[in-house]
Amino acid sequence: MAGVRRARQETLRETRREIDDFLSIGAVQVAELDLGDGNGMAEEEAETEAAVLRPGPGSPPVTSGAVFVLVRRAGVPVGTLLGQVPEGADPTRVLARLARELPRGAPPEPWPAPPPASVVVATRERADQLARALDSLLAQDHPDFEIVVVDNAPVTGETRELVERKYGERVRYVCEPVPGLAVAHNRGLAVVRGEVVAFTDDDVVADPRWLTELTAPFAADPRLGCTTGLILPARLRTPAQVLLESHGGFAKGFVPRTYDPEHPPADEPLFPFTAGRFGSGASMAFRTAVLRTVGGFDPATGAGTRARGGDDLYGFVRVLAQGQRLRYTPRALVWHHHRETWHDLETQAYGYGAGLTAYLTAILVNRPALLPALLARVPGGLAHARRLTAVRATGEGAGAEAVGAPGGHDSRTHPWPRRLARLQRRGMLYGPVGYLRARRALRAAGVEAR
């Protein structure tokens, strides 16, 4: 007993130290810098002179201090960096010089005109955030799209009132009384009219070309069933937001990639079960007919259920299991408002772990024929789980410009607290139980589980 008490006391002391370290993390400005379309070393100075620096969505103008920068060339996202702007210096010139060190990347692929699309936004009692998201969605340059807001298990009439008062005929309102993100998404899927259905969250600001870039690939590839896009932080004002982004946040890098079940990627031995590598639910689109064919999302997964998450991952794997391709396209950008507090991160870490194993349970319950393939990948899956929850050393993978704040994708410039890693592992143990409880709750509510 004495040994157990000592272990608990040491764990408490460690958690207090981690929280102290966490609270010492400073805020970082967010901005985007467009270098234009200059080519070649001879044009570097002209490129610097022509650079345009803008603050991130909702942020004030950039001043001295640390700045997290999305770098564009001719409007196309090519990378991120962290720059330190000295007192009195011109932020645009300082950051443009740093940005020139980023790889130029391949020329953007030309796409045909995007197909007609629908955007589904599930929300619950967050009218202020929803308004910000809808304003950005209505500014999309896509030639033919609709927006559907699904009000999930509302307590008040605020969401309906907002949509009807401010957005009128431009946004369709649908109420879904059964709680759960997947249930809400399925409700949206049932009523959309577009050939492609895109999903995003109520806490994002979408780049004006987000929907066009996310949906145009479907016109070029008849076997494409799903696309995902780039997700970057709208704000890095709190330690929680900086810590999450320094461990990759939701971003999947700046290199487009197509996943084809007929040609499994050699560097993904767990394919397709590492669905978190493909993208996230804040920026995803599906060919509507394909998603309907697989039955949509499992309603016993996702935020708002006892499974805590995993609805997007379930959708990715079901589409791939149908023989459809999935494409990650970093030109489709949304800015995401990360959670703000230590408690938020604890909830998020546990939910991620639970959602991971809940979605795997859902896949096996609904597609038992996939069990042999999953079992063959169990050894690699355990190693992958350890990597997911590993505590990284301070500064691992970070360049000289990224000390103490996020720089390039997944630079891990702050150690991931052991407390959060333990919570994620606990969530992974709970996930299958949570999923089965969520199925029972749905049956009690009269909703058919997948």
C-alpha cells in the first residue's frame, strides 16, 4: 500500500510540474504571407518586396514577437514557419526572408470545374461561432453549392433564429433531436442535393477556395470517394492551443496524396486502419452516392455519444473498403479554433483515444469480414498506439526558428504531457465499451444502429 501511495503522489507531483510548464507557454501570433508567383533566385528581392502579409482570421495586425505563418505562393499554401519579428522591424520583410527558405513545391494541378456540392455544418448551441463559419462558407468561390445547418439536440432556439434571421434563403435549417455528431451528419446526408457532400465544423473559418479545392478532384477521378483538406490554427493565444499545434494539430502536411485500396501505400503497413492519417472531420467531402451506399456514418460514434469520437474515421475506412480512393488536398484550407484550456486538452486526449478504438469496434461490428485484415495488423497497430501516446522530448524535430512554439508541421516543440498521454490510453481502453453503450442508447431512442 505504501508503494502505491508513493506512486500516486509522484504522479500528482509530475502532473503539477507539467501544468506549471504548460502555463509558461507563451502566445503566438497567426498570419498568412503570400509571396506571389516569383521564380528563381534572381527574383528573391523582388519577391520579398511583393510579399503580402495578412493576420489570421480574427487576429490583429502582426507586430513584433513570435508569429506562426502560413506561406502561400500565388495563393497556394506551400508550408508553415515560425518567425521571430524583432522590435521595430518590418514584419513582412522579416517573414518573407524566412519564407524563401521553404521548398517551392510542385506546380498546382489543374482541375476541371467542380461538381455541384452541398456543405453540412452540424452545430449545437454555439450561434456566435456558427455565424463566423457561415459567413466564410457563403464567401466560397464554388459556382454551385448549398449550405445545410443541422441543429443537433437543441436546448434553445438560438440556432434556428440565427439562420432564419441572418441567412434567410441562403442556408437551409434542419433540426435533429437525437444527440450525436454522426447522427447529425447522417441527417444532413439524407437531405442534401449536391453530387458531393462536404462536412465542416461550426468552429472554423473556411478559405474562400476551400470548397472548390475540396470538390474539384471528384470531377477528375470517377473512383474518388472521399477528399480531405488542410486544417490550420485560427488562433494560438492560449497554452492549450500552442501545445496542440506544436504536436501537429489537425494538419497533414502540404503534399497532396491519394490513397488507393487497390495499391496500398508501402509506407502505411496498417492501411486502411490508420484512418487518422487521412484527415479530419472539420474538412472532408464524399461523393454523395458513395457515402449513402455505405450507410453514412455509424450513429453510435462521434462527439455527443458515449463513444466520444471516431465518426469521421469510420467514414474514411468504409469508403476505402468499398474500393473507392481517398485524396488529401492541402489546397483546401480551413482555419480551426482549437480548444483553449488544460481541461479542454484532457477531455480531447481522452476523447481521441476513445474515438480511435470505438471506430475500430464499429468497423468490425458492421463489417466483420475486415477482422482478418485487422488482426494481421495488430502488432503494427500496438506500435502505432505507442507512438500516438509517446512523450516527445522538447525541441524534437524543431528548427532554430521554432524553439518554444509551433513551426513546421508536427515540429513537437513542447513535450506532450504524460498526463495527457495516460488519458489517451485510458480512452483507448474505454472506446469499445463506449461504442456498445452508445448503440444501446440509440436503440432506446428508437434510432437504428448501423
